[in-house]
Amino acid sequence: MFDSLERVLKHGEKLGLDYIEVRGEEFTMTNIELVDEHISYHRRSERGFFVRVLYKGSWGQSCTTTEKKLLEALEQAYKAAKASPGTVSLKEIKPIKDNVRKGLKIGNISPEEKIELLRDIRTSILDKDKKGLVKSTKVRYRDKEGRKYIMTSEGTEISHDTDYVWRYVWVSGKLGEKSQGVRDERGDSWRGFKVLEVEYGPEKVAEILIRRLYGQLEGKAVRPGTYDIVVAPEVVGVIAHEALGHLVEADLTMSGALANKLGEKIAPDHINIVDDGRLENGFGTEIYDDEGVPTRRVEIVKNGVLTEVLTNREYAQKFNLKLTGNARAEDYMYPPIIRMRNTFFLPGDYSRDELFEGIRDGIYVVSFIGGQADLSSSFHVGVQEAYYIKNGEIMGPAYIGAITGVALEWLWKIDALANDLDFETGRCGKGQEALVSSGGPHIRVRGIKLG
Amino acid sequence: MIEVIDVLDKVIKLGESLGAEEVFIYGKEHTVMSYEILVGNISSRISTTVGAQIIVSIGKRHGSSYTTDVSEEGLLRALSDAISIARASSEDPEWPGVPNFSEKYEEVKDVEYDIESASRAVQELYKSLLKDNRLVYNVGYEGTIEKTFIANSYGAEIITTEYGNGLTAYLSVQTSQGASPGIWDYIVSKEQIVDSSALLENLEFLAKKAESLIKARDMTVPTIWHPSALMSILTYGFLPAIKGDAIHKKSSRYLEKFGENIFSKSLTIYDDPTRKDLVNYVPYDADGVRTKRIDIVKAGTLINSIWNYHWASLEGRETTGHATRNPRPGEYGVNVHNISIEFGRRSLDDLISEISEGVYILSLQGAHSTNPESGRFSVMANPAFYIKDGEIVGCLLGASITSSVDDVLNKFKEATSDYKEGFRSTLPWALIDNIRISSRV
């Protein structure tokens, strides 16, 4: 693969380009879907290239799936860059040569084992549905085994394994006239299939989903009003990711609610938020980003102060920021753009139980189904598991639909963080998919409008 | 792409000789030209990628494989992969086989969008939008040309070309109360877009209004829904219940409602992919079935559901030509191609001018969390604008709506004569009466 990439670099030298970056990727991917009893099994074999050139301050990009058209792709990228001059320049880096292996051995898992996992999940769900409320199940599985390569005109030469496993389970049910669906998602890019088979195996996911489904179908709707709420790590994570994390992606930061706020206090002293590119077993963990920059832990909010934002080489240079290793591309079809990796609130000093103490009439928000935010930090998180809190005790299931608000206002309403820490894994969409983890401890938020 | 077409027949015949009873091939050549100014930085792209999915049946077993190598050798490897998957799979008693149509059709167009004219249009728009109190996040252009080929062991050979280009812009306004919600707009067309004046005029209007931020309060008022907001509730709350899979599985809430007047009598919804002048022109669906206009709701009465070959076969009925495929991940489903609500006679300005107090909803945040079975949703109307005495006076903060799609379609009062082409849609703006807005600030 590096031979092909080098050919592009050599040809590019003749064109007088300021910078050339060629990425190549080859992989096989399996997608299996079990909808009720019906299985569909699909395998992908792909090989492709993405060429990015910088010429007179403008990016020109091209991608191709045909190796013999690689030089043509370079010419196309050059033509695109020539369309108009711009002002892009890149933060300097020390070129690295490395070869990162994960060794997940996904090729050793037989099709039969994968299908069996999906069937076991469905069987476990139906076994645990003692009330007969489940109407339909959908179990999706995906794995990827492959390598990506990057070579630049500056001398970077890195290859990485791109292996991961992932599964998503959706269960819908009905009670009387009320229909509801709940989900569970889990992925792993460092330990492999055993995570789905054992750690988050069929029994566990079935138990979680039946609890969620029954809670949603039987839960009493929350009366509109203002409540003190305790938020569990999974939901804390999605708020960290959607409502705050996106705002600190440097390409968004300068246009949104955090514009010009670097170094300013945006939250109480006890709030600390990080994006850690090297979190152990994080779904978004990688050693280098897709520009060849080493990843690291980024302290986004430290003691309530907005300390750092996530960058790629282009925006680090444009706004005079540090490199963080957050340039990510879904695959060879996409350019690297600034994305989160593993984003979470750091734990506090309270025990989880202490957070509930003193709440007379509140809500415990445990799990979410979809989150979205915009540049003003306004967010919407669908809720698929919640409980009433009465006099400090967790009571029966509550149906609240969604929690919404403005994250930068919410931060000031967080008065306590527990000393626990947990993560969820998922896929983030920003025009292209990125594998991410997000999480945090349990937190308590005062005076939130619900219902 | 021509070289791919030449070997399809050979691949199908070889598949049959290797034991596949049916072979279905679906491939795409995708060309994209884009030009974007993102936070002031320019990037541009010209790309062509190609790939093909091969599905085989061996009795009631089936397998699917996708490859980016569309040479004869590459396709044969994918074929062999699909056959080995089918052999390893268990029988699916409800597998109806691959789509068994045999039409031949060819509509190949040599379309090319000009990156230099596109770059001029984007730069003009960017410079015009850039003002002291604004952060122009991005202005972008994208032109796509998609050539699709379908072939099967029943003799079908279909080649189509779908294309279009669009211009988008997204900005926020810095006010004394902080950044406004993101304001955006788009235009799409089959013709090369070189004139962005209409987009500029609309964005200037909305950005001016966003200089005044108004905290939402609880109120029940008439609302105007932008085509994008309409499409999001149709996508997440209405369409899932009229698709063949939901009807076959009996999870559709409309199961017993076809033929009944269940929505506002002012509402007519149809899907029309046959208009060649629109970007959503789709002559054949992803099963290789000729598309046609389908009336879905007529004057408030729910008339038709939409089907692909798979679900229609299981239900013992004809497909309506609504199959969709994403061959890379092997996704197959049912969807509209170009949904529309019958246009009205009055303009957007006419409708707004008659509202003494109301809300103009540009988009819905969180619409994807709509319950697809009940159609219930709880979303933020964001960005949304406050209408007072017939005029938009400012941008609303913290406006949430908890309702159901059926309730919204019941309260549908009037569509505008103005319309917008968008993703799988050509929709007007809509006046929806008596919507409850709850404050979240």
C-alpha cells in the first residue's frame, strides 16, 4: 500500500503543491441484521484512497476506489485546489513513522458464531419478557478488520489497524394503546468480540432492555414542572458529547456559544471535562489521528474554566491553538475533520447515594435514546429510562420523553458529582461517522423544567 | 462504468453455474464535486467512487456481498463471497427471493458541474453574508451525479442517472444576549447553481430577525412550519407507519385506518418521483421497478401505503416501487422518493401577515427521537421565530413542542404556493393551528 501512496507523492512533487497527504485503506466488514427471526448477512471488501493537497492556501481533495486512477485523483485534487486561492496553512508537526497493531483477530470469528450471538440476544430478550409485552426485536452487528495508511509530503508514514466490533439492539413493545421502543448499543475497538459475548453478553443486554421497555410502557408521565434531577453516567456522557463536546471542536467553537471564551469561567469550580484520545479501551481511542498527529488527553474544562479546545492542524494554526490529535476520517471516502474521541465529566467527591439525599420530588434520568445540540448549546436528549425520586428514594418508572435545555446554563445548575465513573459507546455523526465513548459520574442538577 | 455493465451478464451466469438459483446486482458510480468555505477556510473536492452489491439465493438461503473492485475478477470474488455466506446461513422461510423483474431501461446522462462557477457563487454568498456581528460557519456547494446499475438473473438491466446540486449556508448572530441559534438555508437544483441571490435574501432576513433574541413563554398559537421541519416529522413519525414492513408486521398505528378520514381535510400528501425537472426524479426504484406517482393522503383520507418487492411479496400484493438500497452496508428498505404536500394558493408572506401571534419553525431539534410507532415527539423548535402582528419580530429561545405527528397533521390548515426541493421531498411551508409551545428557559 505504501508503494502506491509514494507514487502519488512523487507525482505531486512535480506539480508544485505546498502539501500532499495520501491515505489508503483496505478492509473487510461484516454487517448482520436479525429482525425478529429473519437474518440478513452482508460482507464488504473495500480498498480506496483519499488524496488531499494544499495549494496557495486552499484544500483540494479527491477520493477513488480504483488504484489505477490514483494519479488522476491527485490531478483532480489539484484542479479543485486551484479553483480559488485561500488562507489555509498547517500547524507544524514532527513527522512520525510508525505501525500500530491491535490484534483483535476478527477474521477468526466464524459467521456461525456471529449469528449465534445475535440469536442468543433475541432468545434472552424473549425469555425475560415475562409479561409478553415485546412485539418485535432487531439486533444489528458489525465488525471491521483492516488497515489504514497515511503518507505525507512532510515525511509522515503511519499505518494502523482499524478493527472493531459493534452491536445495536432495538426492542419494541406494546401495552394497551401505548407503543414504545428502547435500544442498547455497545462497541469495542481494543478487546474484540468477547466484550459483546461476555462482558455485555446476551443475558445482560436482555435484562437492561426489558427493564427499560417495561419502564417506558408502565411509567407514569411526569407532570410538567421544575425538578431537581440526578443524571446517570450514560446521559451525563451524551450531554458532555452533544451539548459541550461539539462546541469545543475548533471548527465549531469560533462560531458558537463558546466563541472567544477560552480561559473564561463557564462552569462552577467542581466541573472538569476531558476528551481523552488514549483512554484505556475507549471506543474512540487511537494512537495517531488521521493527519498523523499523536492523540492525547485534552482538558476541556478545568475547575470550571474553558481551558482547551479540540483541534486539527488547520484550526490549530488558524487560531494559534495546541494540537490535540482530533482529526478523524470515517474511512478513505472522507477528509479528516475535528471529532471527539472519549469525552467525559471527571468524577467528584460525593457517593452516588448522597446525590439523592434531600431530593423531595425529583427525577432520576438513567438512559437516553438519541441526542442533538446546536451552536447555542441548546440540546435535546430523548430519555428511555427514568425513575421518580421521592424523599431521597428511587421509586417507580417515570416517562419524560426528553430532557432539553441550554448546556451552558445547565453547567451552573450542577451542584454535585459522584465519585463513580462509567462510559457508553456509540457513533457520532457530523457528516461522517466516528466511533466514540462518552460518560462521567452520576451528577445532580437543580431546577430543571420537565414535562 | 461501461466496463462494469459489460460483465454483469457473465457474473450472473457464473453465479448460476456455481449453484446460486438467483443473482441480483446493484451498483453505483458516485461522483461528487464540492466547494466549501468553513470558518473562512476553503476546501474543494472532485471524487468518483464505484461499488457493487451482489445478492444470491440458494433456495431459502441468501447472502450478500459488496465490493469496490468492479473489475470482472473483483465481481467474481464478491459473487463467490455471497454464495459462501448463503451456504453458511440458515434458511429464512419468509425469503421471497431477489426482485424478479426483467425490464431493460437505459438513461445515461453525461452531466458535469463546473467547480469554478460553483466557487464563485460560494465566495459571493460568503462575502455578502459576512458582517461584524455574524459568525458565518459555512457556505458550501455540492454537486452529485449518481449512475446506478441493476441486473438480475431474470434479465433485468437498468441503468439510470440521477443528479443535482445545492448551495447551503449556516451562520449565527452575536447579540448582547449571546450567540443566536444557528440560522441556515439551502437551495437545490438540477441546473448548475450560479445565482445565490434568493438564498442571500432569505438568510439576510432571518439573520436580521435573529439580532433580537426572545425567551419563549408557554402559549398555544398558530405556527408556520418550514419544509425542513415538516419533512423531519414526516420522516420520523408518519412515514414509518405507512411503510410495508410496518404494515406486514402489524406495528403500524394506521393498520385499520386506510380509507378513513383521519387528518385535516386540507391535507393531501403524495409521492411523485416522475418529474424529470426535479432533483428527486427517480425513474426506477432499487428493486428495478418503474416508479409512479402515489397518492398517500387525499383531502385528509389515508389512501395508500408504500412497498418494496420484499414486503409486498410477503403480503401477497404488488410493490409500489419504493425500494431503497445503500449497497455499501447492504441496507434495504422502503421509502418515499419525492414526498410532497399539495401546494396552496397563497404565499408564505400572505400566511405570516395574517397571524397576530405565532411561531415560525425553521427546524426541530430532536425529531429523530420521535416514537415511530405512536408518532409522539418532544422536541425543541430551534431555530424558531416569534411572529407578532403579522411580522417576524425575533428569534425564540427555549421553545419546546410536545405533541404527536397525527395531531400536527390534524391541525394542518393551509400550505403555501411557495415550495422547496429537499432530500426525498418537494414541500411547501405549512400553517398548523393551535400548537402548544412550552418554555424551557
